[in-house]
Amino acid sequence: MTDRPEPQISDALARIAKERGWPNELTRRVAEMRVPIAELNSWGWTGLSLEQTAAQLKWYERLTLGDLRGREAAYTDNEAFSDLWADSPEEIGEWEITVERGPDSFAQFKLQENVHLPVLALGHQLIACCGFSRRNVLIAGRRVSVVYGQALRVRRSARRMGYGDQVRRLGGPPGIGRPAIGQYDIMRAQNFAVVSWWQKFVPDFWENVPKREGSVPGIPVSVAQFPAQKLGDHDAAIRPARREDLSACVELINRTHLGTDLFRPYTVDSLENTLDEGFWGGAPTPTGNPSMDWWTSIYAWRDYFVLEEGGRIRACAGLWDRGRDVRERWRRVGGKEERTISSACVLDFGFAEGAEAVMARLLRRFIGRAHELGRDNLLVPLDHLPKLGAEMESLKPELDTRALRWGIKDPAITRPYTDLRYW
């Protein structure tokens, strides 16, 4: 019986080992596991100590040869992904909030750009996930590429074991990762657990983020929640949008939001692609056969409307029935009080100069539509539209205020545009 040959230590690995002060045994183990150099470089993002590096090597071994698998979420994970979210509540103050996803558990992510959804799988069960969306946007008038971080969940029984850290470390789709200048996140204002989690790994993570008393660090961003209700009579000026309306709609959307951060100017092609759900020429027509109808429509032409008066389109907007596939179940910790909240969301909206009252008419129709769908409220981002907010004030909206973390000083985010696809 012969001894195993000594693993070959490449020049690149030897250099990293010397820079980080690794003992020979640790270097030998890394070589034996054939850890890619790119993987090793990614381990240093938190300034790993020797103990942390050795622990990370154990995670790598487990993910490579052991019982745990890290991969991209797949279409066939729909039920497992929903089950993971149902068992991964957030504790916010005196409430436990569980986000329910289904029947299409990936519905929200289908509406986003360049989405990466890494998961950790233990057998047939998913035990952790997170999400990233790479976006090209304007910040301070500059074109930049950024990443939106979201959807970090770990099963209740698997918490405080390192799975949250590991699922975030999983690389993007092979060979197609593209650079970005930074990452932003939107957190519930009372989610102090995420603050503690980041401080554990990166003590200076919140260094350039605005601090507020009684809230997690970040720029406050608010969404108005209008109670769903039956409102008024039929407004004959409101009709479904047509392809020939897109040029006018794009002009209204850009007029309304240009100048805010994290907004990307629309084009006719981009809005048409959105309403076609990414299919060139439109999404497949349902056949009624479940085995054939693999595509579930989330937000399309049937959901987009314009308000036209005097031959001119004065306002436009889309209504995403978020509550069909995404709901929040709130349970008071230690008590019996529980409620489930489902919402409809306004997307891709714009209106003519001085036409806030006209836009309010379209929003009122959407509030009525949310009621027809059985939703609890309609969500509208009004942070930077005070005149429109004043037009809607009589409907007594509640504000959901969260915190946007952006740790980069230049360019600085000062007036964030809120796209409810990313809320």
C-alpha cells in the first residue's frame, strides 16, 4: 500500500498562502481539494482569519464532496422554494412575518432583471436562499451598473450555523457574471438582525450608510398603501393600452421619474418587452392543457392601462397582482393575533405635466381593481411626487417605510426611485 502523492502547490496558491500567513498543513489541504484560485480570492471578502479560512475550507469540502449542494434555483424547485419561505420567518419587533410564495413561488423574480437565485440544498430540501439582480441605472445622473441584494432566507431549524453566509458566497451563473460598482439592499426598518449579521462578518459594513434613531441604517424609502375598496363609477377615459400607445407612455414615464436615482429611462422596446413578458411577439397563448401551459403569466398587456382625453394620453400605469403569488403573514410573537396581507402594485407609471389629478383617477381605478381581486391594498411609490400624494391624501394611505443601504459615497444615492418589482 503506497502513500498518497503530495498535492501540487501552484505558484499562485503559494503566493496566496504566503500573503495570508497560512501554515503548510492548511496550504496542503487547499491544494488537495483543488480549490480554484478565484474561489480562494472570494474567501477574503471579510478579511478571513486563519481559523475562518480553515472553516471555509470545510464548507467547500462539504459543498463539493459532502451532503450539501450549492446551486442556482431551478424551475422544478417551485414547491421546495415555497416551502423554504414558509419556514423562514423574519422577526420584526413584536411581529413574526412570513412571506408566502405561491402558487408561482418565482413570480416576483420573473419581473426583475438579470436575476441570480442561489440556493443550498440538503437532499430534496432547500435550507437557504438569497437573490441578486444586476441592473443598469442612473445615480446622480451617471450611468452605472449595480446589484440589488434580496431574498436572504434560512430555515428556522438551520439558523446560526453559517448557511446564510455560505449561500451568499455562491458564485453567479457560470461564465456570465458581469461587474457592478456596488450593491444596494432594502430592509425593513426594524430588521436589526440583519445589522448584527453584517457587523459580525464586516465590522465597517455600515460605515458610509446614514444612521437613524430607532431604525436600521439606510436612506428611508416609503411606499403608500391605499386600502382596497370599491370606488366611484366607470371612467370612460381609461382603457387598455395598445402597442401604438407605447411611445406616448414612455415619454410620460420618463418625464415623471427622470432625475431620481436607480431609475433607468424607458424606451419603446423596453416597455414592449416587459408587456410581452420577454417573448418576442408575445407570450404563448394558454391551451388549457396543464402539461403544455408551462408559462404562468405574471404581468402583461392585460394589466396595462392608459387614460386618454381629447385624443391625448395623459397618464399610464400597470397593475401587478402581487397578492396572487406573494403574501405576508403577520403573527404577534407570544400571542394569538395573526393576519395575512396581500397587495396589488402599481408599475411603470407616468403622467403629463400638471396632470396629477388625472393620474389620481387612474390610481383610484386601480384601488377598485385591487378590491375586485380580493387584495387588501394597493401599493404606490410616491416619495418624490408630493403633488400626486396630495391628490390621493383623502384615501388615507398608510406608509411602509424601509431602509435602503448604499455604502458608496460617489455616486451618492439621494432621491431613490422605488420600483415595486424590487420591494
